[in-house]
Amino acid sequence: MKPYVREKKSFTQSEIPQSTCFEGGYLVSVNSGWRSIRPEIDTNKCVGCEQCYLYCPDGVISVKEGKAQIDYDFCKGCGICSKICRPGAIRMEAEHK
């Protein structure tokens, strides 16, 4: 069986997307309210390593003044940030309705 070989293509800098997010790299729709758990940050434990920021698939975590912050309007509650946080500053808690 022969492997499928794609033809090699060249791209210019202007043809490469600026980001992987839909509609120009901006989150455009607010979480619909289906999230059942959400991440909570203990700012005393947060060391500002930015690992949660780098691994967040929705890009809702920012680091300001050396501490992580989460935009809950767009957070889906996947828990990746809590799994990647080595100091244990992020824990998942039940959503407050």
C-alpha cells in the first residue's frame, strides 16, 4: 500500500493565518450557561508561570501583575488549566447559579 503524498505548496507570509481562533482571533460568543464546573484561582499560590495561559484552548486566561485571571464569560470549564497548574493554584469548583 502506497502512502498518500500531498504536493508541496509554498505560502507567503500574508497567507498564513494570524491565529487559530474563529473570526480573526477573537472570542465572539459568551458561554451559554451549560458549564457545570469552573476554575477558581488561589492568588496566594499562583506564581505567574503562565502555563495555564499557554494551555487554555479558549484563550480566556490572562496574567496581570504576575497572577492569572480568567474571563468566565468565555470559559467552558474544561479543566485543562487546573491539570497543568503545578503549584496547585487552580482548582475546579461547582458552578454557582
